Amino acid sequence: MTVVEYFLPRSLAQAVDLLSRHGPDLLVIAGGTVAMPLINDGISLPRQVMGLRFVGLDEIEPSDGGLRIGATTTLTSLLRQRHVPMLAEAARRTASWSIRNMGTVGGNLFTPPPGGDVAVALLALDAEVTLEGSRGRRTLALSEFQTGFMTTALEPQELLTGIGVPAVAGETTYVKFGRKEANTPSVVTVAVRVARDGEVVTDARVALGAVGPHALRARKAEAVLVGSSLEPGAIDEAAEAAAEECEPFDDGIASAWYRRAMVRLFVRRALEELVQHVALEGR
Amino acid sequence: MAKLRGTGIAAVNYPTGMNLGGDPSQALIHATTSGSFVVALSSTDLGQGLRTVIGQIAAETLGVAADEVVIDTADTDTGPHCMGTFASRATHRVGNAVKAAAEEARTALLEVAALELNAPVGGLVLDGFGNVLVAGDPGRCVRVAEVASKAQFEYGRTISGRGAYMKPKSPVDPETGAMDPDSTEAHACTIAEVEVDTETGQVAVLGIRSAYEVGRQVNPALVRGQIVGGAWMGMSHALYETTEPYYPNPDHKPKDFSEYVMPGPAELPEIDCVVLEVPSSTGPYGVKGVGEMTANSPIPAIVNAIYHACGVRVDDLPVTPEKILRGLEAKWATESAAAAGGR
Amino acid sequence: MPELKMPEPLHVVGRSVQRSDAAAHVTGRTRYAGDYTFPGMLHLRMVRSPVHHAMIRAVDLSRAERVPGFVRALTWRDVPHNVYTILGLIGVEPEEEFVLAQDRVRYKGEPIVAIVAETEAAALEAVAQVRLDLEELPAVFDVEEALQPDAPIVTHWGSNAFMFEGHPCRRVRFGDVEAGFAQADHIVEAVYNSSPIEHAPTETTGCVAVPEADGRFTVYTNTQALYFSLDNTAIILQVAGKRLHFVGGTVGGGFGGKVDVIVEPIATLAAMKTGRPVRYVFSRSEEMQVSSTRSAWRIRIRDGVMRDGRIVARKVTSYADSGAYSRQTPYALTKHAANAAGPYAIPNVSIDAYCVFTNRTPSSAMRGFGVTMASYAIEVQMDRIAERVGVDPWTIRFVNAYRNGDMKPHRKLAEDATLIETMQAAAALVGHELTDEQRAMTSAPRSPGPEGSPGGEAAAAGSRAAGAPASAGAPAAPASTAEGVL
Amino acid sequence: MGSRIVSFELCGREVEVLVSPMATLQSVLRSQLGYTGTKEGCRQGGCGSCTVLVDGEPMMSCLLPVEDVEGRRVTTIEGIAPVAGLAPIQQAFIEKNAFQCGYCTPGMVVLTKTLLDHHPSPSRDEIIDALGGNVCRCTGYAPIIEAIEAAAAGATTDAGRDAGDWPDPSGER
Amino acid sequence: MKVAGHHVLDAGPREVFDAACDPATLLAVIPGCEAIEQVAPHEYQGSLVLRLPGVGATFRTFVRLVDADPPHAAGMEGRVEGPMGTIAGRADFGLTEVDDEPAHDGRPGAGSDGRSIASRTLLEYRGEAVIQGPLARLDSRFAESLANTLIAQGLQALNSHLIEASSTVAPASGRPSPREAPE
């Protein structure tokens, strides 16, 4: 359908009101980097669209050791913030300068694999999402927000308004491996966070991108790491576990076979980098 | 984690022209009252610089500066027939046609100049800077612009020319394949240097260095542009791009520039070249074609360099990291089996 | 090395003059076909087959016609000459491609119904509302499977191979390869594959067709071949050429992908039927998935090689994947056959080059047309030979390099050959040490006597290739061609 | 239809244009305002030939609803050159033959303008990173990077000089 | 496009089969299902609302059970129609009783709550469909991955429904997530 109405609410309240009045047929977009190509190609044919660019949810502010990120914060803003280095790196490795000026952190959580690499970093940081609608506000762990391929826990009358990154302990590392250096979908994305008491790992997150219906936690790999001292045996066992529990797919970028092999390799490389604190060479 | 380096070479030739001959091009030239010239064509500029190159050939033949020639293409109401731009044929075919047209226009120009200078046509010469001189008597000369203006208003003469070029079509003998399909051959020899990451299978192309022999270069900067752009395209063909990643399985066809993987600025190797000029026997001023061949030699040079680096020869383009990794794993398996067998 | 510079420098030719279109390009003022807009201009989008191979039982336009902004739909019934082949202009036949699909579709994306609407969005919406009743048929995607007797037949004349004057392939026979293999010390054989490649110019294929007051049509197009497109459009629309006026010449990248005459006929037909200007420009996904590609190739090379590296026999069997229709590909096989032995002097050559039809996007011309993949296969094969014979990759090429006056397998005397000098320059560029013998070699015609010519044994092999090879009775050199001077 | 008037500053002058809902800035520029310098390469945000500046920041105009630039400053390729002659960036592109077919050139020049505004003398890596979103199929990117380096170094001569003859590249190493 | 998979449900084949044919149950368990009605024996019509990123749309679904051999097997011919195209095809289901093994795939909620249940059913499905319209222009991976996700979510919801139906606890709403009171 040719778009007959395009709403640009100037506040969250206005946006929530429009959504409840127009219901499920109102297509919600933020930066437009997911929706507009589908509309331009005539694959998505919405009659009514609401753009969230000006609802004022595009601020990043530190909050008690963690970070509050507005849902429509651009990836360029996430790249420029210095509070959480892994999120800056995740933004830097996504798309191109122009697209980062338009695409939003919230939009990245809806982007199907092999896209959505900021979500991988957020998953390793135990991020939470805040959803708001006519029936009120609720907070949900990101791992429960992404429920399947291109599906989330969002209720029909709800909007994603913010992402909360708690103050989390531990060193982090992030690598996105693509077929080329820049502006390319991911073969595999690995985000690792490890908290240690002396040498012993007390808590571990291994998040994987482009190898499942959405960003995945490699829980078996995490279980292997907890209690270890990141010795080579533990690293290899964790890499093997991650390669086994991921659910890679074939697409034009890489085959499932290759993605699984690269999960094994890059989880190992990420953990080794943590041990050596050597800047990880993503290429 | 090993990064293995290797180099590979390839030597190729490439024909100029297509369709077993029978691919004609024509050109019309006329002088304007101000002494500049307009060339009418229906040939197309794909970015290779046809307008500039054909303008230079016309200007050279007319003895005027390049910016005195305007190329009017492409319009089927005003431009005479041209087969089209492909097969590295345009500079050779259209060049020959425009040279013939320019020669005819030059003859008309010199005839009017002879009247103006009251000198025999045979004794006149163009100095290449827009002047007609009497050989041996440099004092007696006249500007081409003046001759053109006088031709229109005083002598009532047209200074124009027609040109056509066609290599006669040669049929193919269906039994033996005997044929005469092209006009000349350009040559290239490329050396590629690569680095293979044996854990990811990824190939970084460090250098593509080539020697080309392309007959006379009409515009060396544009020739270099084809060589550098072709080196990049060859690298892309060799390692990255395909519309069917799992050919002959037709699935997962890319639909946009993110799924159709081509190397970006970050993957740029060092590209260097030297260009030799051996005049062709059939091209205008010894020209040959160069545009189409420049992606050809880099492809096998890169594949050979990969084999030299890591001992894996992938005979299935594009040579993706997955194919190299599978090749390495197979190679290591046979090596360890052989070692086991050897004990 | 001989002086390889032009003897007499010229005034304009040979100088890097600034491009005449430079200022227009950097200021964005260069006009391309898609930049033209006209009052009342309509937009055309195509309904395409969602499957690889199917019978078309019914096409339901009822919902599409109700979309606001819909103007008209065109099907094969509207096309005066719906079955055509663009190489028909140079005598290639049969006519086998359908401007708009009639009873069946043979590749995913084949055009079925052209929708013309007031706006791009209305056209896209109407396309989404067209319902197709299709009965899927078995499809074939592999070139060698397609040539098996039981393979699904793609073409409408019953065979998946293009016929070259009585043969299912373009043939070259020069000397006697079997005799060559018999005398060879080594046999080196391998198969080389490539997959389809998209031209991917930054400007997609497109045109704007404008009806003029006098009944003519001006078509602003980014074709690479203006008259070729005009003449084919005239045949498809069954109108006199004089009624068509094609304007173009400024193309945003062609690479061989804009010679298929794929948008001009339908856009002009739509302008004819509606009396209004019609813009038909491929979307990027159409350019990627539906516009023609470089053919995928499978090239089997079998070489007979002597101990010193001389190649005495080369047998090449090549398959080009033409996809569902022929377009330019049959000529690619002929050009391939003329180059599939490589720039080498080989006395015994046999080439069979097949143009095979499968149920995929038709392939057509792309930069290097028929030669690019031949060069890839040959130059990797040369390294294989070098390794087997135990010489370095440079030596194997110098030993076999062709020279002026050699007889090529397709019976044309080599002229303007400079492979040796080019390799010598490349070696100097990268600092590779050549042997004295290699440094002294030239592409000059081999002297008749085997002893006197440089390169000794290699030259002897070469001279054998040039004249009547002693062992295998190749026919004598042909009469001189119009250009080639003996 | 919910058409409405959108007003914004285009290359320094105020424009008001009646648009249909969610028409892209690219389509309004090209087919309503006649600014065809902004090209249409993919309409998927993947090629950069439609790059424009919005308040000085580069964006893909093919993915930008025109309503989103209400009241903002839009700069297109038409706004890069001064009234007469060429801008130094454009001169550098010409000198380094940083184009062939020219279809990606407007996007490349606009991007170079904002890159040099942000980083007057960018490193080669910063140039390569900035160019990540702009596809060129003809030149192989090398001349474009050289042109940007030249523009940054202010090495370009005054506008309008005939690039004319320079040493025959095949002669030099 | 093709889909295939299996799932263990905590009820006997008979209960599973009947639940799968009951419109009220289908309304509760099919993700995004807004309405469903039986228009003829073994024939259902309904509407599905899925807010897919960039495409949010309402789909009309038509499903007909064929070759039913309750409770062991059933074929299902169906059409899903939306603005972005139609998916039409057939899926075949097999239901076999399994003895009381531990939960097979470790997914929370699939019979892992430890209570011993009379009998359990292994439901296997395999389906193939043709995509028409604009959706056909996307990689078939999209439709396949989405279908697998919706089927998995639907079967999980069906399983929770079956557990609640067989236990005495008052049925809770089908939606898994807790909610704070609105501010």
C-alpha cells in the first residue's frame, strides 16, 4: 500500500498514544535502515508509519556505574561514548558512517542475523530493555526480549524505549569477523566478558552473533569457563562447547559449516586475548 | 596461527574487436564557423573515457589542440552507426573511423588554405597547434580557425569528413574452427603477492604488479585507470563476488551490496604497472584495446600465489576462505596420514 | 630488450589530456538515463516468476487493477514480436527468448506481467497484488547434468545445448592431439570451475521512453550499444526503425551488462499503449538477481607435455552456463574457442566449447567475454605443468610463448605478439632474475632453420607449430586474410 | 492522500515542497526539485551514491523520509562547488582521475567534504574508514584515496587549471 | 521453502491431536493469532498479526486438515496471505507415543518440571511451500527461519497449555512474561 500517513511524534507519550490508537497496522521505524530498503523494494507495503527519530530517546547517560541508552540513540553516538569500550567497538564495526548516523541502538536489537551485532555486545553485558505501552512500563533481560528469528517479546501496544547496561565486573573483548574489513554482514561475532577473583573465573558471558536466530548466549561455554583460570585446556573446551551449541545457518556470506568453525576459532582467540590483553586483530 | 605468504604469476593476451569482424563503426566530422570541430557518433562512454580518447585521435589528425574538438555522442538521429562499446573495440574501431573522417576533413581544410595562402596543397603542413604553414616558408601561415570561417562565408566550402571502419566478417569453419575473429592482441603479465591466514582461510592480497603491452596509448592516465580498476575487479572475481555462493545450487542469491561481497578500500593491495607500446598493425596510430582484459591476469596470478603460499589449489572461483580452509584441512589430513603410514 | 617506445611522439595522442567530462562528473551535472523526468511520466515495475521452472496456468490481475494509481498491465499478448534473440541481428538463431513469458517460465525472476502506474509505490503495490497460478516443473542447474538425456529440457526446441552449424559445441581441430598425447612424457589434466558474477554497475540498467508528437519515440537509455538496442526494439515492436530515436552514450558503468536490450522494448511498448512517458529502471535487487551475469564455466584441460616443458598437445572441453536463454553467450563460446589454447605455441589442439542451457538467470556478456575464465584456467594449468615438469612458472611460459608468425589453432597467423617482451618487463618490475636465454628471447618470427633460431629446442617446437609439424600432419597455412599479412 | 509541505535549507537556500507521505529525500531532490546530482544506485543504503549532508553529517538520502529533514540544513553535490569554478576537492578528483563513469562521484565528493570538515588532515586509515559505505566499481578506490589525500594536503592548484600534460605514468616506476 | 523439526509434548497423542484441532486452543497458542474460526469440518480460517521488523503486517490464514489418521498423523494444506505475498504449501505431522524419558532438549518448560506424566508424544513435522509475491524476492532463509521460530513457539505454548489442562491448577494466561503494574 502506498504510505498514506507518516507520523513523527515529538514525545514518547505522543508515540504511545498513536500506537494504541492505530494498533498493529502502524509500522514503527526508528533509523529506517531496516524498514526503508524493504519499503523502497516494495517488499514491505505499510499504509501508516510512525518514525521515532524525534521522540527524544536518543541520549546516553552513565547511571550508577552502568549506562542508560535511549532506544533511538544513533550508532554514531554509541561509537563516540567512552564509558563502555566494547559498545563503542561494536558500533564501529557496524555498517558505514552514513548508516551509523541514521541507524539506532534499539533498531539493532530488531535486526535479523547476520546483522544485529550491537545486541551481541549488550548480551555479554547483561543488558536489560525497557518496554513501554498503554498498559505501562516493564523491564526485561535482553536474553528474554529476543524470542526467535525476527520475533521479540514486544506486545502489540508496546515500544522499546531504552537499554540499560548494569555496572558489570570483568574484562571484555569483542570481535566481528566478516568477509572484509568494513560495511559487511558478520560471519561470526563474539563478545566475551570474564570476571576473575585472582586467576579464577567467577563469572563468564560468551555471546555469539550471526550463528542463531538472534544473538545467543553460549551457556555451555560459559559453564566451562567458570571456575577455570583460563588455562589453554579450558579455553579449547569452551571454544568447542560454543561451536557445538550455536545454531549457524547458510547465507550468501558464509555456510553453516564455516560459521561453526569460525565460532570455535574466534571464541578461542577472544579468550586468549583476554589472557594476553593483546589488542585482538579482528581480521 | 600462521600467515603464509606466496607469489604467483600469469601471462595473458587479449583480442581487440568482436563478432568475427563485421562490427563496423562510423564517424562524421564538421568544422564550425569558429574553427572548432564536432565529431558525431553513436558510440557510448561507459566511463572508460571514449569521448576524451576519440577527441584526441580526431585532434591529432586535424592538427588542432584537443579542446578544439567536441564529441557529440550518442544520438541515433545525429550519430552514424556504431556496433557498441565492448570487446575493447571502441578505441580501435571508432578510432579508425574518426581518423578517416578527420583525414577527409583535413584535406578539405588544406584545399581552402591553399586558396587562402595561394600555395599548392601538397606544400602545406599542419603544425599541430592550429596553424597551417607553407612547408619551407614558415612566415606564410594561417590559423585553422580563419580557414574554417572563410570556408563558410567566402569559399562556400564544407570542411567535413566521413569515416567508417569494418574488419570484414570471417565465418567460422564448423569442423576445424578456422576463423579470423579479431584485429590485434594486447598482452599482460601480472605478479600477485598474497598472505593466507591458515586459521580463517582468509586471503589478503598484498600486491598486484603488472606489465602491459597495449600498442600506442592514446591517454596514458586513462590506460592506467583501466589497469588499476581491472586489478581490483580481478581480485574481486578471484576471492569474493558471485551471484550464486553455492553454485550450481541456486540458493542464497545476494540482493544488495551488503550480500554481494566485493573488496572495499580497506582490502586494497599495492597496485603497480609498467606499460609497453608496440604499435599494432591495424589500429589508428598503432592503438590496441585494453579495457576488457585488465581483470583477467590478476585472477590466476592470485590463485597461483595462494598455492605457493599454503599448498592449496582451489579450482573453483571464487576462492573463498571456506574453500581454502577445507583445502588446508584435507591437505593436513593426507599429510598426517602419510606421516602415520610412513612410521 | 628492444626499444619498445613509440618512434615519433605525437601532439595530442599519447598525452594524458584531462577528461572532457571531468567537471560534469565532479559537480554531479552529468546526466544519466535515470535522471530524465517528464510531465505525466509513468513508472513500470515487472511481475516476475517466483520459481525456477513452471507452467503458467493463470494470471489474475483483478486485485492489481484496483490499486489506486494503477494505469495498465502488459502481458505477452501485447507484444507484437514476443519471441526474439538479440544476436538475431548478426544471424544467430533460433529466436527463443520471450519478452514476456507466455506458457512457461524458465528462470526465477523471468518477467511475466509489466505493471504501469502513476507512481513507483503504486506500481510496486499493484505488482504485489498480482496472483500467479503456476505448476512447478523439475529444474536443472548443473551444466553437465543438463546435457544428460534424461535432464529436464529448458529450451523450447528440445535440447539443452546450443547448436553451432550442426555441432552441439564450437569446435577447433588443429593437428592431432591423440598423436601429441602419445608422444608426450607427461599428461597433466585438471578441471576449472567458476560461478556466475554480476556486473554490479553503480547505475542500474534503465531507460525512459517518451512518445513524441510526430508518432516517434525518444528513448533515453544507458545501453552500451545504441543502434543494437534500437534495431532489436524495432523487431520486437514491429515498427520501422525510423520511428525510434535512442539517446544515451553516458553510462554509469556497463562491464557488458547493458547490452541485453532488456528494458527498452517493454518501456517503449508501454509508452506506445499509454501515450505517456514511461520510466523503467531496474531496482538493485533486480540488477543483482535478474539482470544477466557472466556465465559460469567448467573448463577441462588435458595437456601432453615433453620433459623440457614444451606442450605438444592441448585438449580443452568447456561448458558455459548460458542460463535459460542464449542472449550473447553463443558468441562467447566462439570467442572462447579462439583463445582457449592460450598465448602459447602448441602444435596439436582440440577444443570443444559447449553453450549449455539451465534454469537460471540468463548469462550474457561481461568484461573479458569468454576469455577471462579461459585465461584463469590456462594460467593455473601452466603452473600445474611447471610443477610436474620441475621448472619454475616463468620458464614454462617462456618455453611455450607464442611469437609473431606462429599459426594459432584457429588458423590465424599471430601478429602484434609481444608476450615475451611483456613477461621480460614484468620480471624487471618485480626484480625476478631471468636466465640469459630468457632475456634474449623476442617475439620476432621464428627463423625457419631449427638450429639458427634463439631458444633452441623451444624454438624448434614453436617453428613446428608455425609450419607443418613433422609428427602430426597439420594442414598447411591458409591464404592471407584481408588484414593478416603472411 | 496525506501530502504536506516540508521546508528545509537546500544548499544554502530555503525551499518549501509539497510531498506525499514518507517520500524519500532522494526522490524529492531528484524528481521534484531537479537536483539530479544525488544519484540512485540501490535505494538500500548500500552504495553511497545518494550521500547528502544533513546539518553537516553524511546520510543516505534513499533511506531518509523527507519529513525528517524539516527545518534542517541539507547539502548535496550541487552545493559543494563555489559559484564559479570548482572546489579544491573537485579539482583534486580531476587531477587524480578519481573517477571513470562518474556515477559514484557525487557521493564520494560529498563524503570527502564532510570528512575534511571533521578531519582536515585525515590519516589513510581514516579516509578508508570513511569511504566504507561508498561503492565504486570502476576505479578500484586507489585514485579516490589519492585524491582525498591531495585535497587534504591542499596540493591542488587553483581551480580551472588544465590538468593537461603530466609525466607519462608508464615512464615512472 | 522447506521446514522440518520435532518436539516432545507432555501429553498423549490423543490429547495433543484434539488440542491441535480445537480453535480455542489454537487461538491461545499460535503466536500473534487474533482470530480463528472453523469454516468446515477440519477447515479453519484466521488472522495472524506479526510485528516483524520493517514489515509489521496482518496475515490471513486458511488451513485444511487432510489425510487425518488421528491421533497418529495428519496432513495440513494451508495458505498464509499478507500484503507482502502468499505462502502456500503442505505440512505433514506424525505423533508417536514415547515412554517417560527425561526431557530431550533441555529447553525450559518442555516437561522438565519433574512431575511424572502418564505418556508423552513425539511430534515430528515436515513441510514444503511455495512463496509468491514480494516475499519471494527475499532469501528463502527468512521465511524458513521465521516459520521454524513460530512453530517452535506455538508448540511450546501448546505444551504449556496441555500441562495446565491436565493439572488442576487454574489455567494461567498463555503469555509467559510477568508484568509490573502500569505507573
